[in-house]
Amino acid sequence: MFTLLFVAEVGAVIRQERNQVFAATAQRVGSALVDFAVERAHLLKRATNESFQQYEKRISIENAETQALYSKQYSVEVARLRDGFARRGLETPEMNEFYRRPGSAIAIREIGRTLFDMGVELGSENVSFVVKSWVRRLIRIVRR
């Protein structure tokens, strides 16, 4: 019985450590995406001497470039993280809806925030409660 509990405890600790590493990666990528989105959104400010037609054209070009940069720099990692969260039972409509082609800096910022928040949520899960309860049970069994 002791061996079985020990193996289960070790498995839980390993799983928790993997979750912690995954959560830290999600937070790092989420933070980088938010920074990227803020930087790209800053480029969308209308110049004082710019006509509305010029502004519309420039926004279209900037959004296409933002999408291309996102696809090149972040999309593979975001897809990997999204799939990893889904395997852990953590899914959100925001990620499922537009993580492949967000289309704008605003959507990219939301993906970044979502990844960061999901990383925080996953990272805050604590295995110590589980381990402590197993140890208490083990002590009760040994004392009998």
C-alpha cells in the first residue's frame, strides 16, 4: 500500500511540475503577445495630416503585416499552448475562435491575455494539498 501511495504521490508531483513549466511558458508567450499587440496597435494611430482614405488604406496594410508577423513569430507556439490547455481540460471561446488568424492587434492582445490568465490559473493549482492528504492517510494506515 505504501508503495502504491508513494508512486501516486511521485506521479502527482511530476505532473504538477510539468504543469508549472507549461504555465510559465503560457505566461511568457501571453506577455510577449500583449507587448507585440500594443506595439502594433500604436502604429495604427491616425496622423494629423492623414486623410481618412489614406488612414483606411494604411490600417489595412498594417493589419495584414501584423497578421503576417503573428503567423511567422507566434502562431505555432500559440497553437501548441492552446492544444496543451485543451488536453488539460482548460479551453476558452476566445482561444478557440480566433487563435489561428486573429486578424487584428486587438484580437492578438486578447489571445495574449487569455494565455497569460490561463497560465496563471494552471500555475496556481497546488499539489501540496493532495500530497498532504495522501501522507495523512498513509500515517493513519501505518498507525493501525
